[in-house]
Amino acid sequence: MRTLNIIKTLFLATAAVLLLNSCGGNKKNTPGGGSTTTESLTVTPATLTLAPNASGSVNVVSNVAWTATATSGYTVTPSNGSGNATVTVKAGSSASGGTLTIKGKSKTATVTLAASSAAAEISLSTDKVELSYEASKSATFNIICNGSWTIELPSPKPAWLQSVTPTSGSGDKTVTVNTSRNNVKLKEQTYLTIKSGSKSKYLTIVKEASPNDAPTKPTGLKPSGSNVSTITEFSWSASTDANGDALKYKALISKDNTTWIEIGETSAVKLLNKEEMDKNTTYYYKVVVDDGFEGGKVESDVITFTTGATKEYWADGEVKLYEVNADGSITEVNATTRPFKIIYTGDGYTQDLYRYGGQFDKEIDGGIKALFQVEPYRAYYHYFAVFKVAAYSNEAGMSSGSTEWDKATVKVDTKFKCSWAGGNSTGIGCNTNTVVDYAARCFPELSTASTLEIGTKLTWSPISIIINTDKYAGTNIWTSGISGVGSYGGYRMISISQTPARHPTSSSYGDAWNTLRHEFGGHGIGLLGDEYVYNSTTAYPQSNENNFRAWQGRGAYSNIYLPEWDTVLSAWKAGEIDKTPNISGANWNTFAVLPEYVSASIQLYSGAATYGLGIYRSEKGSCMINNIPHFNTVSRWKIYCRIKETAGETPTVEDFLSRDTDKTDIYTSAPNTKSHDHRRCEGPILMDEFHSKPYKLR
């Protein structure tokens, strides 16, 4: 009994302690004697209706960590979190309703996901907002929608579009667009795309242009005063622009200060008038500067000047006539009865190079003098009248990459569109129609002439184009196909060569004037063929014979001897390697037997017209081989005949002998054979009415 009473006493005591500890409210015992807050978890809204591919938001309020899951067909972002958050639910294209479950530690909340068969209706309070160019400018617009929506920003986003808030939501909402300064002096705009399900709306945002600071007024205008050249340089002091804009200037002149004529537009501070002004006339003159933006045009003050009776520059297309004197000097003349008219012009010379006595004059005069420094031109100078024709090019230099300008890889905007083949070739092409047009200006009677009349005149008036470039190149173009134009078949000779000032003097073929003598004096005036050789062991092809003899019948290639073809031996009769050639068939045999030309060593030398065998030249050296300043005897004779026939005179050997002072071949060494990779001057090229493209004569 005693033991039982003791156990009973202990049990009651323990119960009393438990009752004592449970007093004091709703707190629970913890091992450390502390307590925790009761879990809280709520989710709104209770129902979320989404159209296919639409998104909506759910707000979670919780004091514990949680996870979010949804029925298949929906995606949830984020899928877990802690505390308060916004969960985005997106319906797939085939979502048909379900449940979003948010689960805490012990509590769970659900949102019913209802499916809508159509996208929510959406509209905007405006479709455009406009803001000034300044920084910190904002605009608002309202989205009216019965579902969820998102806003897509433009890509790329303009630098001045700072933010759009918010970019997603559901129901009606006010959206704020924040912008910074627009530094561009053009009005700019972009747009936002607002989507709800499959429906989209667009909001245009316009940012006004930054204001433009106009440039300063042009000053220092020239010319001024009196006796101004009728073609002169117009200049002014440069304007300044606070915005650093690129400036363009227009110079304008007027006779009455009312009707203005534009001289030209330039980004420089000077230009020349292409059209000659009236002599002894008072002009008004002003310059307009323009930075290219609104409010960016500023006019200078108007000044006046009076022209005199002269001009400082050649006009485009202007023609001057010269005579070459016995001492090689050149004299400008008003009229001449000299029978042989030749024409010099230039390509790649810009307007500023046409000052009288300037680069064009110096280089063209150099080309004229070069021709009359060699025989027989020096002896027959008194037969020649020389025309110089100005031709303004928009750019200096020459195109390259093809002899056809439209196919050139480097295009230069020149008057005659001269274009170099490039590489090791010396071939050049040009726009022959433009060349002939400028050449015809030398003869006022041709202003209303027919093609036949122009062709006839230019048959006897070869044209030389000197190109403003440093390339070693030269070509002669023979234009034929004009029926009824004289015994020479109707040629227009256009000789093209590089300028001397920039041509390297170290060239093994001599300087530019030797090139000009070869192309213009040899091919163009003398109708001579090339005498150089590409390969000393290659025979002249029999297939070329008919063409070669046809040109000889027209007076060309008379400095070259091609024997008859032996069909039995399949070789040129005087050209078999194991036989001595017979000089009696060559047209220079007359000079070979004259005692006056013994020292010239006139023989049959194997190799001419680029081939090494079966075709012959008369002397070892000549301008038609390697551009030396010496034409061999038969070449001088043929040039002499051309001069005499042009003058309507009969050439004779006796007359030729009386004036020929170059009877000795001072160039005794034979020329080196060159490969195609080291070509001498190309030519001649034939271009006629039957060929749209030039082709090489062989």
C-alpha cells in the first residue's frame, strides 16, 4: 500500500507541473523555451481567365517559402519563391482551364484558371504621343483591356527612349513613356507594340528634332572690282558651324540682282565658272552656305564686280589654233593655211588645271614640241596647224581595270572616260564619240555636218589625248567603216598616252613623249605598224595574211614586209629559217640601194608586228620598236608621203632626200625581245561601225 501511495503522489505532482506550464495563452513549448509565428498564405485573384497564348498575373502574400504549379497547358513564372511576389501565368495555344496551386509549409492556396476562346479586347487612349527634343520629357497613355497584356519595346531602341513602365499587366492601366534629349537634328519616331493574346495595338512615339544652329555668313567674297576675267576663280572665307555640320556652298551671279544663275556647288571655298561671262559687264555675286538642316541656309552679302575683255582660264570646249615654228616654238594664230591639221586635247584635267599657262598648257605644249623634235616632223613643221581643245573632267586621273570604262574596277569621272586595262598591259580605251565631238569643234563648218563629212575631215586630222596620270600606257585607235571617205578608208586616229610630269623617267621605253611619238606620230599620223616582237621563235600566222594585206592596201602597215605564203612548204617564201630573205620584195628596197643610206644598214631584219619569224622590218632600231626618238628610213618616208598627200602635193624620193637629215641609224643595237608580261605600247586598235567593242589588229 505504501508503494502504491508513493507512485500516486508522483503522478499528481507531474500533472500539476504540466497544468502550470500550459497556462498563459496559445504559445507552444519549444526545446529552447521560445516560440514561432503562425503560417500565413493568401493568393489573389481567385480566378484568372486567359485566352490562348495570353498571360496574366497572380499576387502571392505569404510569410513562408512556397512553390507554384499549374495544370498542364500553362506555364508559371517564377515556380517558387519566399514571401510576397507576383506570379505570371501564361496559357498555351490549347489551354482549356485548370488550377494554379501555391503551396506553403502546411497551407495551400489555389486559383482557378478559366479558358477564354477569344483574345481579350484591347484598345489605347491614343495611337501617338509627341515629345519635345529636351531631356526628361514624359508622356502617358492608357491601355483598356479585359484581359492580360504585354508591351514589346522597339529593336533597336532609340538612344532617347529611356523607359516604358509597366511593360505587362492585366485590365486597364496607365503607361508612362520616359525620354532623354534627342541630339539628332531630324525628327525621329519609333513605336511600341501592345499585345493581348493574338491582338496587337501600336503606339507611335515622336521625338522632335534638336534645333539647328545655322552656320555663319560667308565673307571675303572674290572677285571684286573691275577688269575681272570672264572665266575666273570665285572664292570666299569658310563659314563655321556650331554643330560641326558638313557645309556646302553655292555661288550665284546676276546681271540685275534679281535673276540669279548658279555657278556651281562645292564643299570647298572656291570654284570656277564653266560658262564664260559676258565681257565688260557688271555682275552681282553672292554665296549661299547650307548645313543640310532646316534653318541652315545663310546668304552672304551681295557684292558687285565688272568683267574685262579677257579671261584667265580655258573654257570647256574652247579651241585655240597654233603653228609650230622652225625652232620648235609654238605660236598662237587666228587663221592658217597650213594643210595638215592635228588636234591635241587632254583627259583627267580638272577645271582648275586649265589656267592659261598652267598644267594643261604646259603638258599639251610639251606633247606638241615632242612631235616636232623628231624627223620628218621637224623638217615639215611648216605643213602643220595644231589645234588645242580644252575638255573639263570632273575628276583628275584615269580609270583602270578594263579598257571599257563601264567595266573598270577603279572609275574616275573624266571627260573622255579613258580607262587603262591595268596590270602589265598598256592598253587604254576611251569614249570615241565624245572625243570626236570635241575634235569637231576645231572646225566650225562641221557644226551641221553629216557623219560622212565629219569622218572625211577627221581622216586627215588625227587626235592626240594626253591623260593626266602617271601610268605607262599608250594606245592608238583607228576608227573605220565610213564608206566614201578617201583612199585611206576613213580613219579617225585617236592616240592616247600618259602625261610627262608624272611618268617615271627610268622606264626602259623612255618618257611620255616617246610614247606620244610612237602612238601619235607613228600609228596616228603615219599609219605605221608595230615593229616589236613578243617571241623571237614564233612565226607570223598565215591566217592573219588577208587582214594584213587589206590594211596595207589602205596605206597602213607600209613599214613592214610580209612575203608571200608558200603552200607547198607551208611557210613564208622569204621567211624560211634556212634561207636568206630577199629584200627585193620589200617596199624599202629603193632606199637600201641608195648610197646616202649605206650607214643606216637597211636590210631585212626578222621580226615585226609582234612575231619573230616570217615578217620583217627595215632597220635594227626605230620608234615603232621601243619608242626611241627616231623613225627608221621607210617610216620617215611613209610619214612624209602622208604629209604631202594631205597637202595635195606629189611625194618624190628626190624631195624626201633633200630634207631628210636622219640618214644614219645611230641606234645600232637590236631591240630586246619582250614577253607579253612586258608589253610595249599597245596598238593599234580598230573600232568601226561593225564592232561595238575594239579589237586588236595583228
